[in-house]
Amino acid sequence: AEDFSLVKRRKVMAKKLDTREYEAELIKVVDGDTIDAYIDLGFTLKTKKRIRYMGIDTWESRTRDLEEKAKGLKAKARNKELLEAGVFKLKSFGTGKYGRVLGEIFVAPEVVGDHITECIKDPDSKIDLSADGWVSINDILIEEGHAYDYHGEKKKDFKAEAAKEMATEKTESKLIKGNEE
């Protein structure tokens, strides 16, 4: 069976799409998977754009479903925390159907937290690093359960499946920890 991990899929997509890398400055966090930023184009030129995180989706924070709203607000808060320094690197995959820049966001390793730093050391880690060692927020949000791997499937069906998978993983993790004690 082929390994269709998030990192591998993103790398395959990067080869198919015209990707570019930029330095950027945060304006505001819109939600768990969308931000507004100034993108540095070089030669002192900057452009203000809305950036949608490529390959992931988070629960919505603007919904009547209170459980989904709570998850969406947690994702937004973690996104805001990771971007607290205000600067990041953007790997752009062009624009999506709503005109937003599609991208993978990278932050300096010192802002991600010890548990993510430990995950990165694992040779089987699914967290992507930039060439200079910056860490993918897209992957962190998935690793921490704030987002799920998403590539355009029907959201309603996909969200239900993602929530079910995350619940199963948490149960398995508790069982493993229980056996270690």
C-alpha cells in the first residue's frame, strides 16, 4: 500500500503546482485555517492577502453547532498562539476558487512548544519542515487535533469521518497509556 501521508501529498501537489516561498507578516487570524497577512514580494513590495491553509480544514467557529464552534475557537486560538511572533514563511500554492492564496505556513521552531519539538525528532514524524528548519503550522494543527487532512472532499461527510477518527485515536492513546501504568 502506498503512503499517502499529508506531507507526501503536499509535496506531490507542490510539484504539480507553481509554488513560491515568501516571508510574510500577520495582520489577523480569521479562524483556524485562514489568516490575513502582508506578503513580502521583494524590492520593498508587499501585498495584503487572505491565506487559506492548504491541505487542512478546521472546525468552523461561526456556526450554530456549539460543539463545532468550541472546536473551531480552540483551533483559532492555537493558530493565533503559533503566529504570535507576527512573522512567518509562506509556501504558496497559487489561489483557490474563492481567490484566497493557498499556502503552507511555517514558523520558527522556538514558538511551537516542547511536545511538537519532540514530535519533529521522531523519524516517522508527519510534521513538515522548511529547508531552514521552520515548522509547518498546517501539520501542527493536525498533530494536535485542531485540524484534519482535507483535499476538497465534501465537508459534511468528511468532518464526521475526521471526528470519528480523532475520537478513536484518543481512545487508543488512553488505552496505551493505561497499559503503561
